[in-house]
Amino acid sequence: MILAFPASRRGHLKVLGRVIDEALARKHRVILLRARDRKPGEAAPAAALNAYQRAGAIVLPPSAALDADALVAPLAGWQSGLDALRRRGVKVVS
């Protein structure tokens, strides 16, 4: 299963980090969705993203969510794209 997670901000990794860890441990394909954040002070730390990449995750732009089986994300901030994801058959889990 291909699981996508937002990973642009430090808070995303704080909230979803354990779920990402478990997905990698269960050998799911993990896509971390990273966009340039308008608030650089809130950006996800490069060290954390690098650690996830070493564990098997790949870091891609948000459009890669279209290739996932499921998007695991807090719904805030994703409202505009949820309909497009659902039309493509991507399950949205909050």
C-alpha cells in the first residue's frame, strides 16, 4: 500500500511521526509530501526528513498524493484538493 503524509511543517511530523514510523515498519511505501512553506521557521527539519528517507520514505511534492492509495493527514489545509484525490480513488484518512 502506498501511503502519503504531509511533511512540510514541523507540526506535521510531530503529529504524524508515530504513524509514519509504523507504516515504514510494516513495509508500506511511504511518500512524504513536502511543499515550500511560507513560514520557514515552521518548516520540517531536514534531519528528520533525511532520517525518514534512510528508513525508506521518499520525499515528493504534494501532487504525488495522486499516486497514493491513501492520504493520512489532518484535514485542515487539504480541503481544496480532497475532491480531486477522492475522484482518483485515493482514500483520505484524518
